[in-house]
Amino acid sequence: MIDKNLFPNLFIVGAAKGGTTTLHYALDQHPQVYMSQKKEPGYFVWAEEDLQFINNGKLITQPRFLVNHLNDYLNLFKDG
């Protein structure tokens, strides 16, 4: 069982060029707010499974930006 207190309590959704990066860094300045260093983990984009992608003809197991396993996602917020 996963402790519900480990989950983040704020989720920002935005479009490209919509100001989400500015909002991320502004919130990060507040002493009572913890923002993950990985701004766009992509957790809600893909199902929790091992993914394989091809980049320029080379097979890569997981793109650098993608976090698609719950424990990996929660680890982004462990210091908060």
C-alpha cells in the first residue's frame, strides 16, 4: 500500500507557450511549495509499462523526459 501523503497535491496543465514554465519557477520560489526538478515527467501520458522508442534509428528503452512508473513518479517529490 502506498502512503497517500507521498502524492503531490498540485497538478499544472497547460499548452505549449502558455506560461507553465514561468508558473513552475515562480511556485518553486515559495518556501512552502516543492516543485519537482523534472518539470514535465509525462507520467499521465503513457500507461505504466516498459516502453521502447526508436530515435534516429536507435532503439531507446525510455526517453529521458518520460517517467511512467508510479514509484519513479513519486520519487520526483521525495525531497518535498
